[in-house]
Amino acid sequence: MTDAASPAPEPTSRDIAEVPAIEMVSTAALHLMSSAAVNLGLAEDLPDHVDLDEARTLIEALAGLVTAAAPRMGHHHAAPLRDGLRTLQLAFREASEVEDAPGEGPGEKLTGPVYARPSRS
């Protein structure tokens, strides 16, 4: 019997309560990654769309989320998010006509400077 003073939770709230935090964080990170990739011109269906200001904001938010959540996520879950973040940071450097100083690129205040790996010849 439901007490009239405390209504039953909405089905959406119940569903969210059942989702582990690690899945919520991962899902949020994937949305940020996807949006940043689109704004870097990496989407197959929008290759000419480039908005570096939007991409910078999204990458910085992603860096904050990954940096804050990684210690609780464990290496197995955090490593792919860190790799994705680094890939986006490098893509930003490649897309930008004006290069940020080391440590000044999007999210680098949280992750440290990001450099391209030397290519193997």
C-alpha cells in the first residue's frame, strides 16, 4: 500500500537507481567523446563540420570527468576512456591552426601535456 504523503518513485527514477555508477559515468563520457569527435570533423556523415571552440569545451569536460572518476573505476574501465580522451586531445592539436602551448590544450591542465608519439619509419 502506497502512502499518499510519499508517492512511489517515477519508473525512470527506479530505472536509473538500478544502473551502476560506472555505467553512468561511461555513458556520459561516450556522449562527450562522440560530440567532441563530431566538432573536430571526425564524423563520417559531417566531415566538414569543425567547431574547435565547442570541441575544446567538450574535451575539457571529458578530462574532468575521466580524471575524477578514474580512481574509482579501476584500470580496466578507465584505460579506454583515457585513451579516447588522449586521441581527442591529439585530434584537436591536429585540427587547430594555432597550436596551444604544452599543457594548455583542452583538458591538459588535468591530464598533463599531450604529445603525438613519434612515428615509426
